Amino acid sequence: MKDNFFSRILSFKFIKHVIIAVVAGVLILFLMFKWLNVFTHHGEAFSVPDFTGMTYEKAFELADQKNIRIKIIDSVYNAVGRRGTIIDQNPPRDFKVKQNRTIFVTIKSINPEIIKMPNFVNQTLVQAKADIETYGLTVEKLIYKPSKYDNLVLEQQFEGKIIKPGTKIEKGSKIVLILGQSDEMDNTITPKLVGLFREQAELLAAEYMLNIGTTLYDETVISYEDTINAKVIKQRPAVGTPFHPGEEIDIWFSMVPDTISDDFDVNQ
């Protein structure tokens, strides 16, 4: 009898330990799956919000809610948008990222950035053009004067006057370059500007030693932002026309790409 009694007790204890072990195992598995679920959800990709048009403070709050970071990498004064707000971001909106990703943004500054005017005199047009872009300036116009040195910068002007190196000037300002032209200097040809934005057209024209002349916009161009986003649909003279350095190309803009044409009737 005693043996049967102890056997039952031992059997009960064994079953109890088995039950405890099973329960503990189930609990461990439950916690493990729960942790895995949280972990995999933590690394789940989601769409980047659209920060453009927001102040940095508002964008920072939104980024914090999404568990991502935001960092200013540049500020621009001459750009479309309200001052003090974000005008560009990388990665763009709806791009898939994971938590803790840093989003780099560009702000439209409230005050213009001031730089010291570089010295482009005695540089070639190619050198000066590259340096002008590096400093955040733009070429407004190329003017040629008789010289024995072709395409050498003789003067640099701002607002109709010679500007000396070191003079404080707003970043984004437009500079006029006075260039040399010898009697033996060859003509250039007009490049294809059709299909380009205005800034692209100005840069390409300068590479061919030419200026942008008359600019006209059709009825699809309404706002200032449209003038930035519109593309050249016509140009005069036509592509490949021999032209004297410093002369002007007239261009027409539209927001509708279907109107783009390589040809232009000068009688229109």
C-alpha cells in the first residue's frame, strides 16, 4: 500500500513538473514570437512624409513622430517657396525608409547669403564659368571686346559697374563678363535649347559663347514658379546657325511639352 501511495505521489509530482515545463515552454515561445513581431515591425519600411513647405520646427516634430531624423544640408535665398521653409528633401516623399533614417533638407533662407566676390579676371571663359557656378553666382551676359586673347575675362561687372574682388555680394547674383575677341576668332553655332529649363538654357548658351535674348511665355505659364518649371519650346535662330560670339538667342517657354518644336517660323 505504501509503495502504491508513494508511487502515486511521485507520479503526481512528475506530471506537475511536466505541466510546469510545458507552461513555461509555451510562455517562452509566446514571448519570443511577441519580441520577434515587435522587432520585425520596428524594421518595417514606411513612406517618407512630404516636408516641403514646412518650417524646420514643424518638420522636426513630424520626423520625431515617425522615428526618423531630419538634417539641414543647405540654404538657398533665390528659390521658389516661402522664406524659412523647406524647399527640397532627400529622400523625396513616399520613398520607402526604415526608422532612424536621416532625411536631408534644403531651406529657403530668410536673409540672403553674403559672399566675397572672387576674381575671374585673366581666366578663360571655361574656367570663369566653372568658378562662378561653384561660388553660387550666375552669368547674366557675355560681352565681347577687341583683344588679342580670345575668351579671356577682361572685366567682371555687377549691376553695370566693375566689381572688385573681395566686394561683398549676395549669393545667386548675376555677373556680366567682358571677354576678349581677336580678329581671327571663329564664329560659334547656336546649340539646341529646345526642351531645356531656363537655367539649363542659359548655361548651355554660355558654353557656346552666346547670350539669351528675348524670352517669351505662352498662356500656360502663369506664376513665377511656372517660369522656373517651363521648358523651351522654340528658339531663334535655329539649331546649328553660325553666330558671332556674344550674340543673343531668343527663346519661347511653355508648361505643355506637346508644343515643343525644333523649328521656328520667324514670321510667327
